[in-house]
Amino acid sequence: MGRWDRRNFGKAQDSIVTNVVERIQAAAKHLGIDGDVVPFGSHTNTLCNANSDCDVTFVPREDVWGEAALHILKLIAQELPSHGFKSIIHIFQASIPIIKAIDPGGVEVDLCIGNHLGIHNSRLVAAYCQLDRRVGEVCRLVKQWAKSEELVSISDGHLTSYAYTLLTLYFLMKSSPPLLPNLQDLAFGSGHDSVAVVDRKWGQKMTWECKFWEDVELLPKSLNVDSSEKLLRGFFRFYTEEFDWSTHAVCVRLATPKQDVSKFNLAAPATKEGWFIEDPFDLRHNLASNCIKEGRQRILARMAEALRLLEEGGLQAFHSYRSSKKSKFMLKCRIHVEKDAFDLHFPSSATRNKEVADAFIIFKSKESQRQVHELNERMIGEWQLRLMPCSTWALQDALAAGEYQHLEVAPKISTKPENVADQVRNGYRSATSIAEVKQLIELARSNDLKYEEQLGLKRLKQLESSGQAPSSALATPAKPTSEDEAESRAAYQ
Ligand code: UTP
Ligand code: MG
């Protein structure tokens, strides 16, 4: 993890990033696509934690966007396995399409195309971190806290890591005396040259002013002498007790020690209830626009609890509480309720007055979750499978809003050879989809269980002749009977 230096920014600063950049660069070269792989995000601004991903963007030599950018991303995605990456997940249905992959060292990599704003806002965050050691310390503590509370995910109606960083920077500008100056304001005040950056995230070409005061070494040290622990307490107190979310915006761009920023005077639309966290450069982007009521209440409640822990037991109590929390590995899948698309962790009939609802799958490990997530955005018949990582909070909200059936879906396969045959046979009996049966046949094959393989092929035929496609309603079709089993055994013997 390197310190920010504006001459070095954009060059890989740790060996993890160097390896990732070199491999993706080699993939692009092999495809004959001219451009640079540029790291951004927490690996470039000193804010990475042990569980941070490695964010990189491929900047093609020629400016591309929309379908052309997506095409390049798809080509690189196909090429990545030849360069040591595995477990490729497509997330193309997003305002910034990305690919997730695991590099040979086990690091999770997020790759997108031409994210110039991401590069510039990472530079800005890096410059703030360079001003004072405590900035990075508090930002990292806040992000760790939010992750351990499962409050980092916009698909669950919470906030992104980056949004928590902006919350922290804004608080440090408002602390007394301020720990941070406003670097954007300083650049405007001193007539710096414009740094105009083009972005097309909103479906049209927008140009944003990305200048800020870069000569941080010329700025005087802050008069604030608080410890990082005291600042962290101040952070939680500020947002739970002092900040008026109903009228003000968290606005790093316009922050001053004394004056608050009205959220109703900014470029993006605002409501009284909704929170407003303005991106410092992309003024149309309110980073809290997807933060739902339950999410907001939860963030404030967990902040109040963090403050209580810090006040009663200091950082030690804060850390030991955090490390006692265990993550669950989950995906949720949006389904059309009326059409019964899947039989996963399923909304029950009471929920069917809605057009769509989320089904949830809970995995035993991060690896299994990832394996299934690799299916994201595949077409299954007329359906596109959309899978989103989520937290227990999302399931809790869904359970509060509608009834759910809890179904045990995955056949529990033991790896002990003597149990495999039994489990495959039992699996056929309870299997309700072609995919499940195929998986069991594969298992039988890989264990050289010829009889069970035959039995599975027969079961597959039954499902296919009953016209059941894996995407259709998973009503229970005829199961193999003991006569079927006897017949298959005889045929095989
Ligand atoms: P991340 O969510 O990965 O944040 O977004 P991070 O700062 O790297 O944090 P960790 O350590 O992985 O948890 C990566 C980068 O994407 C850009 C920011 O530059 C951010 O640092 N970004 C993210 C945006 O520009 N806008 C967003 O809404 C989210
Ligand atoms: Mg990141």
C-alpha cells in the first residue's frame, strides 16, 4: 500500500495491484486492444483492508462507451482465464458494467471499462489521506465497521464502501477544529486550471470538473489533535446526533466548518426522507439514492450502538464486538412471483400480489456462493438469471414484508465414496429440475457409479418427456420409483 504521490498515481503501488494490472494488460495485448489498465479504489488511496477488492479499469486508447465498451469487457472476460484468473462473474446490468474475477493469488478483482471518474475520485481521496495519518485510520475503521455490520451493499438498500469514505471525509472537514481543509474549494479559490472529465454513466455525455488542490505538502497541519479513537467516536456521534439528514447533504465538495449544505439546492433530486451524499465530481450522483428506509434506520441504529461500545469500552470493545460477528454467504435472485420461475428460498403465495420479489439462497461458504454467482446474467429459456450478493438484513426485510417458504434445496453430498451412491439415489428422488439431475449424473460418473448413472439418465428422460424445462415451474414431476430402480439395475446388470 503506497502513499499518494500525484506523480505516481495510476501506477500500481503494491505487488497485488502490479500483478493484476500486468495480467490484464497482457490479456488486452493478446486481444490486440490498445489501452491502459489503471488501478483505482482503496488499493490506490491507502484505504484497503484485508477484505478489499482490487479495482481496475481498462482505459482504451480510443474513447469508447455503451455497447462498444461492453464488447471490450466481454472480450477481456473471455480472455482472463488464459491469464490465470478464475471464477469470472459478469455484472453487465449495472450503470457501470463490471467483471469480477479471482487472480492466481486469490485476490478478488473488479474490472470495468473507462471509469475516469473513479480514477479521479480515488486521487481526491488519496490526497485527503496524505494530509494526515488519522484520515486513513478513521476511514478504514469506519469501513471495517460497516462491513462487519453487513451495511455495505446498495442492492440491500445500504451504502457503498466509497460512500462511507465520503461520510468520513465530510465529518473530518466539519470537526472542530477541522482536521481537513476542502481541497476542491482551495483549487477553485486559487484559480487552478480546469480538469474536465467526460462521463456517460447517465446515458448522455456529461463533463465534470475534477480539479482539486494537489500540492498537499504545502498546506499547514491541522490544529486538531484528537486521537483516531476520539475522531471515530465523533464520527458516530455526528451522524446519529448532530447531522440533520432531513435538510442537509453530505457534500465534500462544498463542505465548510461552519455552514451546512442544503440538499434541496444540489443538482440531483432530493426528498425530505431520503439521504443525500453527493459525489464530489459527478454532481448528478447521490450515493444514498438507493438507501431504503429500513437501511437508513439500521445504519443509524448500528452507529448508535458503535458509539455506545466506544464510550463504554474504547477501541478494544469496538474491535472485539466486530470480530465476534460472523458473515453469512448469500445471494438473492429477483423472480417474477406469478410465474414461479425457480424453487429456491421462495416467497410464498401471500407475497404474490407483487410483481417481483426476491428469493434468497444461503450458502455454507464464500466459495459456494461465488460458484453459483458465476451463473449471473445467464439466459435460462426466456429468463435472465440475476443474482445479487446480499446480507441477512435483506432477508430480514423481505420476511417482514411478505411470507416466505423455507426450502432445503441443495442435495447434501458427502464425499465419502460409500455414501455417494445412496445420496445420488436419494437425490434423484427429491430432484425437481433437470439441472439438479444432471449434477447428480455427473457425480455418479465421477465416482464410477454406472448403475446410478443409468438411473439418472432415465430420470432425465422422464423430466424431459414431461416437457419440463429447468426454467419452468418446478412442480414435482414423477419421481423414480423402486420399480424403476429395479428395472435400471436389471438393464445394467
Ligand atoms: P469500492 O466500493 O470497491 O470502494 O469502489 P473502495 O474504496 O475500493 O473500498 P473497499 O476497500 O474495496 O471496500 C471502488 C471505487 O469505485 C469508485 C470509487 O473510486 C471507489 O473508490 N466508486 C464506487 C464510485 O466512483 N462511485 C460509486 O458509487 C462507488
Ligand atoms: Mg474496492
